[in-house]
Amino acid sequence: MLDAVYQAYRFDFRNDLELRMNLARHVAPLLVRLSYGLSVDNPLTEDIRMRFPLAWSMAVDASQALQQMSGATVDMAETGYIALAFALAIERAGSSPSKKNILVVCASGAGSARLLEYRFKQQFGRYLNEVLTCDIAAVASCDWSAIDYVFTTVPLEAEIPVPVCQISAFLDANDAGYVLEMLQTPAASCLLPYFSPELFWPHVEGSSKDEVLTKMLDAVGVVKGMGDEFKASVRERERIAPTAFGNLVAMPHPVRACSDEPFVAVGLLDERIMWNAHEVQAVFLISFSDSIVDPDSFNAGMATLLTNADAIAELLRTRAFETLQAILLGRIAAPEGNTLR
């Protein structure tokens, strides 16, 4: 089961002893139920699908191993219980936060910058890898490649490609709450490299799941050079179980990782369609790969994005790639993208 999840998502739970024990406690009686054709009730099934879409999707793939072993179909109620085990594992994986690199910007001299650096290390050291400081004049020449967040005591006019939080010169108690919330959350900006304007289509025409998938798979094939293996793998995953979970979102993906580089293609439909049992208007076609730098942060970030109703509503309203970037950076913007017809 855990091999199947790794093959599809490159999320490695194979050495997670607690998950293995949780699954074992559930799977042993589940196999007995499957062998005798018994069923259980799970009143939380739909809530689990909507609240934990990534864990649900992992549970669907993991369940294929059970079905191959038993020859019986694992129904949605049983899948929901397996999904809860994966949801707990994902949450636990994120409970030990990856350390962030931050830049502290001060208007005044080096003395106040050093004081703030000390305060950050003292209060938030377990969340921090490196604390850099500079004055406002040096912001324009910064190298942003290794910086996760900027904390500044003055407004910044320049466009900054990472989240920015303005704080007081003394990092008071109110500031500390905002800082802690940002540092505890996986940096959404880590998702930015996996999206591109070439794979963002704000106006996709289609009246069915199959029609929309065909258009997006063909377009991805042109842009990324993905062939029939990728298309067949995505359709196989949809055959196993549909990837719409509510919130007007579908997350189709291959049944196994089959691209050299990870990417996310986004298609915003002109009209809502039925994706099996759920209405869908935003399709995030994801290709997982071994080259995802931080799979835990990627999966946690995608789960957060796809379940954020306000973010999806704003994206559908503006239909702009810049809006998607703004959402990932905690901002809002609105120009136009290209069209897929």
C-alpha cells in the first residue's frame, strides 16, 4: 500500500512506523470483511473527501493493493477510514516544521537590525535556519533564491517574490503571533516553481470530464512533451476513482510518477461540469516526480490550496495566472492568461 503511494506521489511513508501500525490495525479486520462481503458505515465519508483531498487520493491508490490481494472492491466507507490514517500521517509529517530562511529589513542602522535578529532567533529559533538583515536601500539587490519570508519594519515599494510581513521595530506581542503563524505554515511560495503561464488556461471549453481531460492532456503533451504513457496513466487513475473532491476542484494525476520534472497544469472551465458526483470548474492536473525538492511541503501546500474555497473563488473570478501567484504569496492580482479551446 505504501509502495503504491510512493509510486504515485513520491511521498515516502514506508518508514513511518506509526502509520504502518495504524493501517495494520484497520486492514486486518478489513480483509476479513472483504472476504465475507461485509460492509461498514462511515458517516464522515464526504467530509473526509472534502477536508483531506490528498489523503483521500492516497487512500484510493493504496486500496488497489488490498483489492489485488482480496479480489474484492474496497468501498468508499472503507476508503474513508484509510484516508484518515494518511491524513494523520501528513499532519504529523508537517508537525516538525522545516526551518526557514528569513530576511529582516530595517529602515535604521545596523544596531536595530541586530536587535531584531536576536529577537527572532530567541523567540522562533526552532523554526529558523538563517536570519539575514539589510536596510531598505539594499532590498533591490537581494538574492531571493534562498529566502522564504521577509519581515520588514517599513513599507517596501519593490516587488518581492516571497511573502512579506510588516512588523513593528520592536517585534511586539501582536507581531509575534503573525510571525509564528507564518513560520508554522509551509511556505506556499515553494509551489511557485511548479506552475507556469504556459500551463495555465483561464478559459477551457468542455461539457464533460472526458472532453476537458482530453483538451488538457493534449495541451500538456504539446508544452511538456508528455506522450501516451502519461495520458494513459492519468485516465487509469480516473478509472480507479474520480479525483473531484468538492470545492469545485478536480485533481487528476497519473497513477504513477512518469515525468522527469514535476508540474501543475491549471484549467479554469467556462462552465461547471459534473466530474462524476461533484461539480467542477477548476482542474489542477498534477504530475509528480522524484525531482520535487520537498515533497512534504509540496503536498501540504497543494492540499491547502485546493481546499481553500476563497482562493479558488478568487481565481475563478479573475482567471489570471498573476492571481494564482498572488494567492501563493498571500497577495491578490488580476491580468489575463492564454486560452485553451
